[in-house]
Amino acid sequence: MWLGRTAPSRSRRTESPAGLDRNRITEASVRLLDADGLAKFSMRRLAADLDVTAMSLYWYVDTKDDLLELALDSVYAEIAPPREDADWQDRLRALARSYRELLVRHIWISPLAGTFLNIGPNSMLFSYAVQDIVRATGLPLERQTGALSAVFQFVYGFGTVEGHFKARCDATGLTQDEYHQQAMGTIRAQPHLRQIVEASDDLMAARGGDTVEEMRERDFVFALDLLIAGIEAVRDRTESAAQ
């Protein structure tokens, strides 16, 4: 999409009879992807949602993949920029949390982020914000991309699993706590698995939190703090070695 033409190869009409434009089509695509998921998304379903013919869409995009790339980039605009007056640690925490929330809110973006070269305008603004923060860490240039990967690949994985778990719970009609309790009960009912679960009871108790969401939040915060502490340690060690 972004490497090719910015307009479809077909000749455009001066005015679409349906009053369509790319923004309207992109917004509808995001809405359908949120409601039905990636597997059910099609040009035909999108056209029906917009009350137009499927062929009308091809005045604005060449393929379904073009639409998916537009939808993917559009939701990156939802990532809140961190406060510029905060230190890099708090800016990193804020950006990581906003990215996690995006992955949970739109579970379909996880596979697309690994499928397409995501270089749309909103995605590039996010990348710039990440680079700006990692430069402020004081790490040597050759270490900065590794630090960036450590943090945001962690957030990508964490948010992806969280989003799909919540979607699974919604599909079953259970709360996250009910689903978790049911799953643990099923495991404990199997003798060959019960011993494994019981051996981790103390770990789960020490984890803290009364609900699945609270436990997950504690894990996310602590894991992110570990990564930040690692960045600080490498920076300090590098500075000491240079003296």
C-alpha cells in the first residue's frame, strides 16, 4: 500500500455516486474488523455495511490488503503521545501502556502488524515517539534498537495475549475471572495435572491481586519496570566503562 501507488490504478470518477471517500471506507473497515474479526472481513461485507456495491470500493483501493493496511495505520492514531515534560522512564511507561491498550482494543491488528510493512503516517509518528524516548535513555546508539525491541516486543506479546483472552471470555459469555476459575477447576480435576498446578499455588498467591485483571496489571507493571531497570543498568555500565 505505502510502497506503491497512493491512488488505485482505475480511473476515478470526479464524484462518487455513493459519496464515498477513503476515510469513510477506512472507518467502516475498522468498525467491521472490531465487530466480526479479521477472518470474516471481506469487500462484500464492507460494501453491504456502507450500502454500496462492492465494485464501488475499487475506485478508492485496489485490493482488500490495501484496506487492511489503511485500517491498521488509522488505529495507530489512537496511541496517546506521552507528556513531553516527563522523564524518559515515565514517557516509556505511558507509550507502552497506550500501545498495549491498542492491541487489546483491536485484536485484529496483531497479525496485520507482522504481515504488512507498517509505514503509514500514524505508524511512523508512533515510531518517531519511540525513537525519541530511547534516545533519551543515554544508551549508546548501537544499543538503542535492542532496547526498543525488548520493550515493545514484550508489549506486543502481552497485549496480544490479553486481547485474545478477553475476546475468548466474551465469546463464552463468562467474565475473565469465571473463565479462569473454570479452567483451573478443569485442570485440578485431572490427576496428572493437579500436582503441577498445586506446586505453583504459592507462586500464584504471591503474585497478588484479587482478579485476573489485577494480577495481569501487576505483572505488566513489574515486567516493564524490569526492562527499564535493565536499560538503566546497561547505560550506567557503559558510562562507567568509558571513564
